[in-house]
Amino acid sequence: MEPDTRSRILDAAENLLVQHGLDGTTLRMITTEAHANLAAVNYHFGSKEALIEAVFRRRLTWLNEQRIAALDAFEAEAKGAPLKPRQIVESFFGVAIRMAADKNGGQTFMRLLGRTYTEPTDFVRTFLAEEYAEVIARFKAAFFKALPDVPQEEFLWRFHFMMGALSYAISGADALRLLGPVDDSDPEALYTRLMSFLIGGLRAPLPEIHSQPVRKPRTKRAA
């Protein structure tokens, strides 16, 4: 069955956004790729921003639902006890890595999501913050419970770095050519390597800034 006009527009927009970014992709490029016209874009979406949001929401909603479902399953097994950090990492990042291995749209979308993290625009940043709000709140609570000895500020930095590692990993081996040839054709190997890296970073010793006493600012003496 041929995809309908709305699906063709979404597919075309997704592919072009990966190649050219948010600012570099025009509606004319999208309509040409989708064999549609501007009236169809206006009818189904109303604006370029609404179209871009629809591109993200089409797969991001499913991704976040799977993340929450995985976390719910682990928490049900734990019966109130703190989860193992690996279980939480698996629920959030593992689902995304496996989606990135899906060549029926998942791979393209995850590369788009990774590019968006590094090249955000204001409206997409706001949109993603809203879409992620519930999910991030759940996972932060789980991590804080599982890692009580890690200061919350430090954890937020580590989560930030983990998101960056995920984005870079799913961007494809082309990004690593400056380091030499890298084979990313085996999704299971990529999954295993990245999960090991993320767990290692999460469990790394705290930086010395957390062991140093807080110095009070010096006050100027009155003349």
C-alpha cells in the first residue's frame, strides 16, 4: 500500500532534516521530496514548525512510552527497593540504542534526534523539554534513589554527558573517521560498547570539587 500524503511528507521531512538540519531544510525541499504541494503541508500541519513537531512526536512518543514501560517493569520487580543503575540506564538508553538499529525509520529518526541535541533551535528545545518532562522526572527520581551518594548536581552533569555519548554514537561511524576506520555495522556490538561506557561514567569516582570545602567569598575591608 502506498503511504498517504501526510506520511510521505513526514518521511520526506525526517530524511531531509537529518541531511540538512532544521534551518537548512525548506518546505519546498520537503514538498519536492514527498511529491506533494505546499497546500498539502498547510492542510495537514499548518506551518513548518508544526510539521517538525509532528516529525518528532511520531516516533518520540513511542520511544518515551517504551522507556517508561521498561522502568515500570524493573520497579515492579524491585518492590520498592532501589533499582540497580544498570537497569535504569538500560530502560532509558538501551531502548534508544535498539531503536537506532531499526532501519524501518527508527535509525533515521534517532540520527535526527542526535543531530537536534547538538544543533537545537529555540522552539525545538522548548518542544523537546515539554515532551521529555514526565520521562526525565521519572528517571531522575530513580537515579537519585539508586545513587544516594552522588550529589544531584553531579548526576545531572553525568546524565548530560551520557546524552551526548548517545547522540554521538547514533550519528553513525562517519563522525569517527578522524580516529580511523570504525565498523558500526553490528548493532549488538554498539549496544554492548555504549552500555559499558555509560555505566562506567555513571559509576566514576566523584571529581575532587566535591571533596573540597566550600570557601566563603572574601569581604572587602572597610577603608
